[in-house]
Amino acid sequence: MMSTTTAFSEPEERVALRESVARLAGGYGQEYVIAKAKAGEKTTELWQEMGRAGFLGVNIAEEYGGGGGGMADLAAVLEEAAAAGAPLLMMVVSPAICGSIIGRCGTEEQRRRWLPGIADGSLLMAFGITEADAGSNSHAITTTATRDGDGWVLNGQKTFISGVDEASCVLIVARTADARTGRLKPALFVVPTDADGFSRQPIPMSWQAPEKQFTLFLDDVRVPATALVGDPESAEGGLWQLFAGLNPERIMGAALSCGMARYALGRAVEYAKTRSVWGSPIGVHQGIAHPLAKAKVELEQARLLWQKAAALCDAGDDFGAGEYANMAKYAGGEVACVATDLAVHTHGGNGLTEEYGLANMMVAARLGRIAPVSREMILNFVAMHTLGLPKSY
């Protein structure tokens, strides 16, 4: 007997989760986000309500206050919020990156200390890896951590770190000296944002968003031994702990881009249906209809990629998840740029007005081609690891 269900259908629980998030986020929408950004304020009400509903911690284990789901569930939450016009960038950082790293690599004490607050949204943790002179090369990070009695002293700088003004602490990627070899290897530390020697400087950006970007300065910042996540004496140091957060980061970035693309495409389609020129809706013309249809095809391709990446991640296949998370992030960034550009073009002059709010989104969508890893580095990864071509860098 032929089955009437397809393996590509999401579980009923996730479908219901999507519907609930869409209703909640839709009650806020793009106008709310834009108003907050213009006023220099945060989307605190939305974040807190999402937390109370259990949406921010769906990927965190139930014993630590989460929903007990996986990355596929959290990415679905973010995609629906973005599709409702209310993207939450800090979901990529706090529950996805930091929550995943602490959940997989932290001590039991660290899990119980940090995860419940991350899960309900009452504690926001930022993530500090990027440095001005390191770019996409995480091996070139110069922020160092030196043992000092029972604790550590951190020195260095980070740049383009999101949401530090909202965060209680930052998960900092530093390097420690291997006592056996003398070589530096990665290590991750939870650093309170009010620690002595920790300071920040905002980076003015060209698009309006509630989430701000910062350069961080760590000048002899002292943290206790309990701030270190993972075991620095392991053969890999903190390298595997770091990568435990990078796959979720790419999956969530792809989901965020897909949600933005869904929102932009929906706005464009609605306008193409209702805007009439010479007696008929502009959507009747193939010059309008075909680009929108093509964007829809590319959007569904990108969504399937992130869903596969999330499934592999939740199954514990780190390498397989990395392969598809990178491809999903690439595809999501591309379709977000295409869809937002089409939305502006479909609206004509209206697409560039503040009233319609699409031009700002077009600039924001461009970030998906750059961060957290450039599309060129993703192509390098696919060429080397998927196609087996020689390493080019």
C-alpha cells in the first residue's frame, strides 16, 4: 500500500510551533521593529514574550528549562519570526551558538547556571569570535587567556559583536598556551559584560536595526576558573567546542535569511496583485511574475537545505551538518538578497520610501552574504570537502 505521507513533511509538533510563533510575532511585525530601531530601543517586549512562550529555548534540554527539541525547531522559530517581519538576530547568538556550546561542552554547573536563563530569554549571552585582523581565519585569533592562580586573565579585541549592550555576558573565543607544546589553542570563556577591564565601542552601521554591533576591548579581564567552557588540556583544546556552535550559527543564519526572503516575497506578491497600471494588476506581466516565481523556487531550495542541515545536526552528524549548513547559509543569503531586491523593484519608487520599509531590509539582507562567514569561504569549503578539490588557502 502506498504511503500518503512524505518524508519531507515536518512533524505536526513543529508545524504547530510555526503557527504559534507566526501569530505571536505577527502581532508585532515590521512596523514595531522599525519603530524600535528608529527610537534606539530594543525589541524587549517581543523577546520576553517569545521567552515566556518557550520559543527561545526549544533546543535546550528540558532539565535546564528548555523545550527538549533540536536545532530544526529553533530554526523554524526564527524563520517564522522573520517571515512575520520581526527577525530576532540574537536568537542566532544566545540560544543557538551559546546555548549549543554550553549544552554540549559545559560542565553540569555551567549548564545549570546559564541555560535556564538563555532558554526563557531572561539572560542574553553574546558571542565574541571575530577579530579585525583574523577575518574568516579563526586560527589567527590573537585574544589570549593566561592562567593566573585559580583563574584566567584575558587580553585582546573583538569586532562586529552583536547585542553586547543587551547581554549579561559574552562567550569569548580566546587562545591558551598548551603546557606540553607551548602552542596556542582555542578556549572559550564566559565573561560578564560588567567585568573590570571589559569595554565596548559601538560601530555605526548603514541600516537601522534594534541590534547593535560593537568592538570589544579586553584589558587584563580576570575571570574565575569556572568561566572556562570545556577542558583546555584535551588534545583539541577548545576547537571542537567552538565548532559545536558554528553549525547552529550557519543553520540559524540560513533560517533568518529564508524568513526575510519569505517576508519580502510576500510583500512583493501582494503589491503585484493589487497595483494596477493600464487597467490590470502588474503581476499579470511576465516581467514581474517570472522573477517572483524564480525567487520562490530558490527560496524553497534554501529552506530544504537548512532543514536537512538541522536534521543532521540533531542526529549528531557534525561533519554532515557542517557541509549542509554551509550550503544552506550560502543559499539563504543569496535568496534573501534576490527577494528583497525584487520587492523593492516591484514596488517601484514606493520600494525606496520609509513608509514601505523595504529598502532598509535590502541592506540588512546583504549581511547574509558576508556573515558569519563569506560566501567565498563557503565555496572554498564545498570545493575542498564536498568535491575533493585541493585546498586553495
